Amino acid sequence: MLRGVRGRCPHCGQGKLFYRYLKVEPACRSCGHDLDRYPSDDGPAYFTVLIVGHVVIVPFLILCAPLIWKAPLQILIPAALAAVAAITLTALPIIKGAVVGLLYALDINRADAHLHTADPASEQPARPRARVPS
């Protein structure tokens, strides 16, 4: 996971994990490991919202409560939104790298998607419907 947090290939630790802000390299340029097989789609966004919401916003509200009630809204709202946006956008690639590293460590890939679904339709073949007499 630490290699992913640093934005490096979880297999060799040398190649870059991202070729854009959140786009995972299809394959590591150093070792050729297939990085596209790790499904880190929505998990990093959920973890980022959870962490920023609990670790940043709650302490801010507790520590700055007297300031919040006295500050003008024209200053407070843009400042708070800018701070939360900056923290979120900084944390998102770090958390996505950690998720890719965790998926690598647990050997979970896109081929295992059928094992991790809660959709009962994908587990059982469809049965024909009984005809209702009219």
C-alpha cells in the first residue's frame, strides 16, 4: 500500500502509477506489470469523502466554532469551500494509490468481479416465468 500512496507501481515500486491526475497507467513502464486490472473505481472517492469529512471538517467545526459565528459569510463560505476542495483534491490521488496498492496486496482484480457482487441475478441463471392462465 505504501508504494501506491507514493504514486508508484505496487509491483516494483519504480514506475509511476498515474499518467494523469487520477488515470492509472495501463502497464508499468519499468516492469510491465498490468496496472489496469485493479478496479479502483468508486472506492477512493468514498474513502476521501469519509476521511475529509471526519478528520478535517469536524475538528474545524469544533475548534473554530466561535470564529464561525462571528465571521461574515462572504468570507467564511468561500474560504471554507476552497480549503475543503484543496484538501480533497490533494488527498484523492494518495488514497487512490493506497486502494490500488491494497488491491495488489490482496490480489483482487477485475477478473474477480463476479465474486464481489451483491447482484443475485449474476449468480443464478434466469428461470423462465410461469404463465398465468387467462
